[in-house]
Amino acid sequence: MILVTGATGTIGRYLVEALTEADVPFRALVRDARRGKELGCEFVVGDFDDPASMVSALKGSTVSCSTVVARSPWPVSSRWSGNRPVSSTRRGLSGSRGW
């Protein structure tokens, strides 16, 4: 089972479509259940900033594919810690060790 993160984004939607067409088992990690339903595939609600949700999302997965991309019209600030998607991914995955 593949866990696809960023599945509702520009790149992630293409990956979801390709995996669906190839009949490859996967689930999408989404932050909003409404957007997950729009994908029309198996999904789980979670967030990289919530390690417990990552543990749940990764259960049964053998591969995690991240399509998370940072795009912002504003300059990088201390709020983003340089690269928020990368630091959030690290936090989420380190908090879910042992899944």
C-alpha cells in the first residue's frame, strides 16, 4: 500500500490519477475530508504537524510518496522555518516511527 501525501495538490492529483488507472493500491493523506472525497479514492485525514495522525495514516503502508510542494507569494519568514514542508514532513515521519 502506498501513502500519497499532497494528493490534493497540483502534482498529487496527477499521481492519484495514474495510480488509480494502473489499479495500484494506495491511500491519500488529506487535511480536509471534503477534499479527500473529491479525489474519489481511499483517503485518511491527517497532518504532518500531528504525529498521531501520521501513525494512523501510515498503518499498512509500505511506501510513502510525498508530493508536497511549498508555494507562497510571500517571502520566507521565520514562521516557515526555511522550508516548512520539509520540516513538517520530518516531524510527521519521525513522530510515527514504529508504524
